[in-house]
Amino acid sequence: MKNSNRRVFMCQVVTASSAVLATQAMAQAKVDPKDAQAISLGYVHDTTKVDAKKYPKHAAAQKCANCQLYAGKPTDAWAGCPLFGAKQVAANGWCSAYAKKG
Ligand code: SF4
């Protein structure tokens, strides 16, 4: 391999690796409970930490893993939720849009 070809090849490898890392970072980004969207929905990573006064309809058994909108398997620790775009919510999380999986 000529030097110039090697340089082009290495550039391609670096570019491809960066794209993969960026995609993984996006796929693994987790919802920050302090994000405006999370606050407006009352999202928490731990369903036992829900403010019972603010959300009196919340029940201990409600969590993202058994919500209709949870995009992963119930056994996945984290998965997407359409309410939070590309970010992931915790299986034990909860928000006020919770809807029991039927
Ligand atoms: Fe969790 Fe469901 Fe709220 Fe999404 S809509 S954050 S899966 S409780």
C-alpha cells in the first residue's frame, strides 16, 4: 500500500469509527431527569421516588418496563420511549404519561 493510499485508508477508518461511536453515544444517551421535558412529565429513573402528592394516581407497580410506550423488552434495563426522542428511560423509571401495557 502506497503512503498516500494508506493515509486515505486511515482517514476512512477514523471517519467510520467516529460515526459508529457517535451512533452508539446517541443510542445510549439517557434521559436526564432535569431536562425540561422530563420535569414537565414528572419523569424519574426510580418509580419509588415519585412525588405522591404531585402524582396521587401513581402506583408502586407502575414503571417504564410495563408501560405501553417502553420500546424495549420488559427485561431491558434501559430502552427508548417516544416521549423522549432518541434518549433512553430506565426500566424502573416512571412518568405521568404512564399507560399500562395491555
Ligand atoms: Fe416510562 Fe411510559 Fe413515561 Fe415513557 S411514557 S417515560 S415508558 S412511564
